[in-house]
Amino acid sequence: MIHILQSDGSSLPGVSETRLALLTLLATRTNGAYPSVRDLDFELRMREATLEAARALNVSGVGFETFEHSRCNEDYWRREPNGAFRLRSDRKPSEALRDIYDNGPVYGFECATAIVIVFYKAALDMIGGAAYDRLFANTLLFHWNVDRDLGLTTIPSTRFVPGDCLYFDNPDVDPATMQWQGENVIYMGGDSYYGHGIGIRSADAIVAKLNEHRRPGAFRSAFLLPQTTRPTYMKLAPYAQHPSPSPGSPGLPFRARIGAGAYWF
């Protein structure tokens, strides 16, 4: 069992600021319990991949649409009457997912589906196409419909780590614009959040946008719920691609305790 004690990259040149921030926050959130160094490394790398997937989707040109008006590339997906996208039987899941990023303007969907797509893309980048196609065959993109191998779980928390999915609730939403009843976001770190249809913005900016869509006479503001949704990283870790470290790479920048001993990795 690995226990993170501290993170200090001051003497470790080449370690990214993102990784140091992730490691510090993980130590605070979990008190550092990981079965192995590899499990910790996988979560760090997948969280970094999640941030990259969110940034890429934000600039891909995909549109925001309600289920009634959702759209997709029918070369890869079959749109169902409820607005869901079902993978075509003659297409690989990895190819269809990449097409969303490559041909964004053809697609339109709501914010929960966008978050699921971001997590799927991070998983694809981490485990590669062959493993992804085995695990996520017969993909259906619809709201929070998620393959069990991704292992999404929601827990009460106020200790957020970059790569978490959070939710801004709009309790007094105007019934005429129910698509603004809330916003699912990826926490990007600091005061930065990615929400599909809103972009990468601060918490205050997201709250202000949601408040524009309250019913007449409403007095309650939108707010960030004290909860977080994240994949079960250890379910995916056994399938991970493990790149060889570059020459001179300092590796994982943390001091760990294994049994009675303390070590740097």
C-alpha cells in the first residue's frame, strides 16, 4: 500500500505544474492510499488526459443541443428517437469517439453527454484503441448512460481535484429553458471549469450565466453542489499503456511510505 506524504517538485526539474498540483490535491483528498505506485501514476496521467480531452472538446466546434435536437455523424452513429447516439455495428468505438473530436460541427448534444465523452476520450488516450474497443463495445451516448467499465461514481465532497466532474445547480430555473437547470463541468484547477455550451470559465461566470435563466421573481442563485463524480481509475489501470520514461525523467514526484519505510519515487 502506498501512502502519499508530501509533494515537492522544487528539486525535480521537468515535472509539470499540473502533475504537482494533482499530486498535492490527491494527498489532501485521499490521505494517500494507493495499492501501488502504478495505480497512482495511472490516476495522475488519466486526470491529465481528462483536462486535455476537455480542452480539445471545447475547441472542436461541437454544438450544444437538447435531446430533441441532438445531431451526430451518421457514418459512425445512429441517432435514436430519444436523441441518443448508438454506435453503428460496423464501426469501432475508438474510431467513432475520435470522429466527435475530428468533425465537431457535425455533432450537437447536451452537457452530461459531453462530460461522458470527455471521460471516454481520456480512457482511450490512456489504454489505446484495441483495449478501448474491447471494453466499450456497443457504446450508447445518452445523458449519464455510461459503460460500467468506466466506473463513474458520485460522492459528497468539497475537496475537488482537477479532472473531477462537478455540478452547478440552478434551483429556480425558468421552466421554459430547462436545459439551463444546471451545468455539468470538468474541474480544470484553480477557479477554472469546462462546461459544454459555456466554455472554460470561472465559477462566478458560470453562476451568472445560469442565473440569466431563472424563472420570473426567482431569488435563489445557482450554486456549486458539494459533490464530485469521477471514474474508478483502478478498474482501467490494468489496461493502461505504460510509456517508457524519457531519459533523465524524474518519474513520480512524491515521497511515499511503504510499511515502515519512506521513499521518493
